[in-house]
Amino acid sequence: MKISLIVPCYNESEVLGEFFRRVNLLAEKLASYEFEFLFVNDGSTDSTAEILNSFADKDLRVKVLHFARNQGHQISLTAGMDFASGDYIVTIDADLQDPPEVIPEMIEKMSEGYQVIHAQRRTRAGETGFKLFTAWLFYQVMCRFLARDIVPDSGDFRAFTRQVMKVIRGFREKHRFLRGTFAVVGFKQCIVKYDRDSRFAGETKYPVKKMIKLAADAVLSFSSSPIRAITWLSLLLWSSSLIYLVKALIEKFILHETVQGWTSIIFLLTFFTGLNLFCLGIIGSYIGRIFEQGQKRPLYWLSNVRNVKRNEIDPEISDFEEVKIADCIFSEGPEK
Ligand code: UDP
Ligand code: MG
């Protein structure tokens, strides 16, 4: 049996040495399994590429996919899944916040017959109050209203079987939120709890802008509730404007005291124009996504690979656009 570790890396030069040491220890511990370390270099601008290549040159279990530009964490994980050859697959961050020592427990669950094992954070060391609060709020909203199946307090540290990976590979949406995708595919799933460490070194690669993008992808890709909420909102407004109409009629015909009403008109005008624009914005977000998906651009493209040979790619995925792009790198030759 083979275990593939998929490791997305964006400017992680400071942590990679220690990460590789820790996963090597893990491989020694789980000696009955064959290992594959699949690093995805997500367009790093530091020395991440050189470090990963040096690992690959020394160790054939190390495979590296180099993206031509930064595509984000979720796309990096996707690329890893397109190329992973293991029977069991584990996605794990490079910064050692997800301790590799939890993996044996996850593998044990898979040998018990579970197909997707989510690692759920029991505690979270070294995170800012802001991050903890926004994460809490995000999971409250998601779990209650939008994607009820997602596992709260779990990131992208999870293990799954090859069968599940093949199903996930078929989900090709551009704006992805893999936590949601894994929640909807079904199969026998379970949770393993762990204490999340603080980052080994370096800084978070998820600034507020990327966090907002991920949250928007989660909401807009997994739910059409916002667009349907517009209808409910309009019903609410209609009923309140009806009350206002009754009041205005009484004032005009019974009390005969029509007030000038400039303030209220201005207030209502600005309020409802704002609301109209907000609703248009929600519709626009969905249309933008339809447009981007309609362009059928590849999800990612590679500039180079290490220890990945053409004939190792699963023929079932060779239909995907991005693998065709990968093909040209293989023929150009940096096959090591
Ligand atoms: N990452 C990536 N591309 C990005 C941002 C992050 O591949 O554009 C990787 C990063 O190298 C790390 C993982 O995704 O291995 C999680 O990122 P990070 O630890 O910075 O996020 P946080 O734990 O702070 O939420
Ligand atoms: Mg991290």
C-alpha cells in the first residue's frame, strides 16, 4: 500500500527542511507503507523551488510540481490530487501546523473502512484573536445556513482513499472550496481530533484578502441561498412599504396633514438604491463565476516537474486540460 502526502508550498523555504525531517520520521514509523511526497510549489518567489528540487534529487519518493504562477492553496491541492499515485492520500500544510504525527491514526481509520478522515482542531496554538474570531464566525454561518455537511474547525488536513480522490478529481470548478466538496461527496467519513501547533517558521500565506476570497468561494460555490434571499428581502420590503402606504393615505385623506416628507424621501431613496445595488452585486458575483467557468481556462499550468514521469500519470485524468499542458513539459524534457 502506498501513501501520498500532498503538500502545497508557497514561499515556505524556512519550514521545508524541518517538514521533510518530520515526514521522514513518519515514513520510518509506518515502514510497512510505501510513501510518495508530492510537493506543489505554488509559484513561490523565494528559494522553495531549489529546496524542493534538492529533495527530489536525493530522494525518488519526492515528486515536485512547479506552478508557473501563484494559483492559491485550493488549486495546489487539486493539482496534487491529479498527480498522486497512492492508495491513501493525505493533504497537509507545509508549515507543520498540521502535525504529521497524527497521520498514523488517520491511516488506521482508513484500514477500519473509513474513506474520508477529517482532522478537526481541538485547540489552535499561535493564532491571532482576529483569525480565531473570523474562523469561528465563518463556521457558524456555513454550518448553520449554507453547507450544513462541512466539518467545523477542520482545515485542509485530511486523509482519503484513492476511490474518493478519483471522485473529487471530477469536480473541476474554478472557484473551489475543497472542505465543501469533501463534505458533499458522501462515503464513510469520520473525524480525528488534534491539537493544532503554531507555524514552525515564516508568516501566514493567507492574508485577509485571501481569507475573504476563500469565504466568498465557500458561500457562492456551495449555495445559491444569497441569490434566493433577494426574493425574501423584497417580500419583507414590500410588506413594510405597504404599512407606510397605509400611514400616508390616512394622513392625506383622514387627518388632512400631508407633511413635506423630504427627509423620509431622501432616506428611502438612498436606502433602496443602496439595497438595489447590493442585490445586483450578489447576482453579479454569480454571473462573474459563470463567465469564468465558461471560459474553460485550465485550473493551473506547470512550468516544471521533478521525478514525475509521463507514464506515471493516471491515464484516466489525461483528458484534463492542464495535464495536456503538463505534457509539453515532459516532452521538453526535464524528466529526471
Ligand atoms: N499556500 C499555497 N498557496 C497560497 C497560500 C498558501 O500553497 O497561495 C500553502 C502554504 O504554503 C501552506 C498552506 O497553503 O502550506 C496553508 O497556508 P498557511 O499556513 O499560510 O495558512 P494558515 O495556516 O495561516 O491559514
Ligand atoms: Mg498555516
